[in-house]
Amino acid sequence: MKEIEHLIEDSNKLQQILEIASSLRCQHQTLEESIRDLQLTVQRQLAERQANDSQLNVLELSVNGPSGTQQNMSIVFSKPEKRTQFEETFTETKQKLIASIERFQVPEFIASVPIRKTRAGLQFTCAAATLGTQKDVWVCNSDGYVGQVCVLSLNQPEPTVTSCNGVCNARILCVTSVPGNLTECNNNNSSIISSDEQNRSSLLSISNSSTISNKTVSAKSTTSAQSDTNIQLDSSSSSDSEAEVATAIIHERSASPSIISNSSQQQQQEVGDGESQMWLGTEDGFIHVYNCSDNIRIKKNKIKIQHVSAVYSILYLDKRVFVSLANGDICVYSRKDYGWNTSNPLVLSIGSSATCPVTKLLNVYGKLWCAIANCIKILNTSTLQVENNVEISSEAKISNMTLLNQHVWISLQNSAIILCCNVNNLKTICEVNLAPAVNKMLSNCDNIIQQHKAACLRVTSLLACKDIIWVGTSAGVLLTILAQNIGKNTPVVTGIPQGHTGHVRFLTSIELDMNLNDSNTNASIKRSSKSSETPNNNNNNNNNSNSSHMLIISGGDGFEDFRTTGTSTMNEIAGREDSTNHLLLWQQT
């Protein structure tokens, strides 16, 4: 074994020498040839030693008998590769057996889809699935200067990237799908309410509520870099007639400055939404709206809405779109006739600029959970008032949130610990340290790489799907947590064999009509369900029927199989795709 280790070290050193020699400016062809000859000799010796070393061909197993006695078994293989293959299969089968006992289906890895970079430095930022007849996933890339959308089609015999096109000149921070008005009405079996009736209903709802503008929440009629006009209602407003209240609010809004937008007259008109749309938020404060069926290669955005600061999160809830901004505001967009009133949103100030932006929004059974620094403010979407302010950490800021059943799972910046908060009493019931599970998955990696990834380990994305919490990490390792009987049992963290070489940039999921492995038919998407970047719009999505299949998609830097990492130092493929962005797909039933 020592001789094999020395040969491996020599092989690695020769590779480094070859790379240094190739950088010489003088003539070095003879030197390179000598190094390559020596490298081939070492490789040949290494292959011979590995084939002849009996220890690499033997697998020791310990088996517990029915009476509790332990028996040792030795299995001898003809080649080390066969032993490695058997060990991987045995481990997978063992995990599936444990999962079946716990009534937990192990996610099945489907495919790895590389996304070639059209510009240097492009990295994934977020993703969301379209709604309606077009069954695609919009995956956003950015290099800080250009925002790009890659369309992953699941209508093909296998998942295929159909296009990658630039859509803006800024980093895309969030994307979400918004159902069309006609789709909504059909689903609800109700007729479309007229614009006047909607306005009258919303105004009466506001007039009957308590004060909207206070120290915690101030309702503004516009977003403007120069001035903000507050709409204030006191308790005496409820005694006024409906017509007087409506007239007062409409007059107040008409006197307010308009939202910053393009000078084009089209920008002041409502966005038609007969079909479902994709809303993309950018770092320079814009929201780009497309139809889900739009071909981004030939079509521009339907409309572009500008805000005074970066758009961090977009969430569709209760026929409205909530947009969180870096300056601490939340813009609320409502429908008007068959479109969206984009020129005059309601603006709620619940954070503060620079120090306390609203970084994440999450729909928790009709309440809007807003992540602001180390706290969560819970907004009542009917009264538009903050009902609770929960401090999650003493210092660390919240980075991700996801909802599963009666619990919200929360990750903190620069931390490998995730918290589980009870929705009913708003108390943290458990903390889960992910470092041991990640280190176990990295055990086959080079020691230097392992130490580096462990030193800066943090959670980069969260996703809830059925009874499983998916976790993406900065180490490229993906983990699953079986979230059953939380509070009674210690959550079990399991590493996924497939992952990324670099950071996991996002996690999202889609519900499928059928098994993706069915080669006779194309898998079609019923609807988009959840995304770590665009929080779940329907809390009932967690309780899917057993017959449905969920497709889990992770986006990140490179692709790595942690079962085989480090087992073959001369694998030419290893490391070649480290800088290429990859989409990894699993199927969960």
C-alpha cells in the first residue's frame, strides 16, 4: 500500500512539473517529452501494483446474525474496479432499504445537464418553472454586467436547454412565475370581477382596517427617488361613507408622483395578463415581465418596471405580487381589469435602507414572512400591518427560508447550521449542524480541498419538497433532511452522492405527471411548485399525492460524484468540467 501511495504522489508531482514546464518561454519540447515518458512509466507501475495488490481486491463485511452474534465475511474480487463498483451498489441498496423502512423514498438521480458559458464569469443566480402550456424552467445567469436566461425544456424526450440569451444589463437576483388572470378565474370557477369593483373592494378593506402608516409599516402610493407620499388612515376613517373614503384615497394617489419607469407611454399602461408570466428582478432595480410562452431569443420583455433599489425577492400571493427591495420597501402590485397596475403600486416600508433590506419573502399559510437582517417580520396581507417581529439570531443575518408543514426552516449567512421554527408559536424547536454530513461526503477529496471547503462552509439554498428538506451548500454537497416528527426525533441528515464542484447556486422543483425514466412518453409538467429563490406560492403543494413525481433541480459550479472522487487520480475527465455550470436533476416520488 505504501508503494502505491508513493506512486500516486509521484504521478501528481509529475503533472505539476509538466504544467510548469509548459509555461516556459524558451524551447522546452525535449523537457516535456522526458516528463511525459516518466509519467507514463509511473502510471504503468501504478496500474500493475493496483492489479496485483490483493488488499484492493478484498472487501471485509461484518454481518449481525439473528442471535446478535457478529460474523465477518471477506469477498475477493478479480479487479479493484469491480470491488469499488460492488461497494457503491451495496451502499445505495442499504440506503434504499433504510428509506423503505422509514417510508422515505430515496431521490433518484436522473441527469446532469452542462450549460456552456457564452461569457466568462457567468454563474447561476436563480430559477423558476413557467406556468401554462409551455413547460419550461427559466434558469438565470449573471456575470455582474449581463443577465441571461437559459430555458430548460422538459417537453423533450430528455431535459434539453433550448436557448440561452441575454435579457438585461444587470445581475438577475430573483425570478417567479405569476398565473394569468384568465387561468385564475377558470381555476376558481368564478367570473372576472370588474376593475371598479376590485378597487372599491380593496379600498373598503383598507378603510375598515386600523392605521396603515405607523412606525413599522407606512403605506406609500409610489416609489420615487426624490419624494414619497404617505397614505395615512386613522380609526375615524371607518365612520366616513364608502364614497368619501374611496374619493380621498384616489385623490391622494392621483396627486402622488409616478413610479420611476421608461419614458415610453407603454410603460404607464397595465400589463395584460391573460396568460401566465415570468417576473425577473434585477440588481439595478428593474422588473422585467415576459409571457411564459415568449421565445426570449426573438421577443423583448412585455414591460419593464423600475424601482429605486435592487429587487431581492418576488412572490405571488392572493392575486397580488409582492416585491421586496434593498431599501427596506415592499411594493404590492394589484390587478386592474385584465392586467397589472404597474404604474402605481402600494409601497410598504417595513425595513430600512442599506442596513436592513428585505432580502427574502415567504408565503406561510397566507401570511407574508419577510426576512430583514437577523429578524423575520410577519405581515398580515389583509391589513398590510406587521403582526409579529421574531428575532432569529443575535447577529447573523437570514439567508434562506422554506416552509414544510408547520415549520419554517431558516439558514443564516456564513453558517452551516439551519434552524427549524414552529409556525404556531414562532419558537425555534431545533438546530441542525450540517458540517458532519458534508465532511463525510468530502472524505474522498484531496485534503487541501476538504479543509478549504470545511473552513468556509455555509448553506447557499433551501428547498422543501413533500416531507424532505433539500439543502445546498458552498462545498457543492447537497443534503436531504427527512422532516418527520420534528421536535420528537433528531433530524437525520443524508448526503446526496451527486453534487457540484463549487457552490450550489439554487434549488427548485417541479411536479411531473409521470416518471421521467419512461422512455416511451415525454414527461410533462403539471405546474411549478417551489423554488428556493422564489418562495412557494401555494402552501398545499407540500402535500402531493403519492402518485406524483417531483423533479428536483440544482444549479451550480461543475459536477462531481462524491463516491468516486479521489479514487482515480489519473482520470482525464476529473476536473475538466469544474468551471462549467451544471444543472443536476433528481426524481422524488
